[in-house]
Amino acid sequence: MFRRRVFLAASALLPALCACSLDVRADAAQGIARFLDAVRRDDRKAFEAAIDRPALRADLRDQLADLGRAKDLDIDGGPSEFALDRMITPEAFRLVSARSGAPLPMAPSAAQVALLMTVKDKRHVCLGDAAGQRCALAFAKTHGTWRLTAMRATELKVVALPPPPAPKQR
């Protein structure tokens, strides 16, 4: 009898647990789509609201220091704040078509972003690169907002899928 109740309780919770993952995906996709739209429109205010600048600086500083050490170059203190901030601007991101390389007339929709996104946990997601191998852009939910917290310092490329075809009308 007790086992049956536990099973029923677990069965009732299962859809709620699955929905959490879907909610994270949908919520993050909307936040990331807003970020990409701010990039496309070169909207600096919206861009700044969608990034965690201290986290991005730290991430880029570590990546660049690792790249330097790999080339036997160690700069005391690492890259300057000015150099890092030049990497963290809307101009540093370009949204282009995977087919032609031409600038996209619109930012990817939340549905398109969701297809490119990997959910790490309920507060962390990332967008993969064109091959889907590595995380190109990482986002974290802080204070109720999805913000860019990490990006690849080199070979940054996120390919947007084309929009689905419009339904045929009869």
C-alpha cells in the first residue's frame, strides 16, 4: 500500500519535473533572442542589460592568458580592461545567414534559439558552435534575467537556423 502511494506521488511529480526543463528552455530562449536582437539593432542599452560584464571580463581574461601561455607568452596582469571591453560590444557579434554569410535582417526567434541551446541546469544554458561541439556563448539567469556570462575568445561562431517555412495556404 505504501509503495503504491509513493509510486503515485512520484508519477504525479514527474510531469512537473519535465516541465521545469521545458520552462528553462523557453525562458532562456526568449532572453537569448532578446540579447541577439539587441546585437542586431546595435542597441547598447539593451546589450548592457543582457550581459554580465564582470563575468565576461573574467572569462575572456582567463582564455587570453591561456592562449598566451600556450605560445610561451605571459603578460603580467593579463589583458587590460580596455582591451577586454573592446571585445564585449555589440559590434563584436555579427548575426549572419548560415547559407550566404549575409547579415540577418532579423535576429533569430526564440524557437530558433531553443534548437541551438543546451540546458546545463535551471540557471545555465549555452549556445553551441556551428558543429555543435563546444559552447560558444554561455548564459546564466541572475536576478530573474538571462545574461551572457561567457563567450569564446577565438573562433566565435553561432549559426542561426533558417526560419521554418510558412504554412501553405489552400
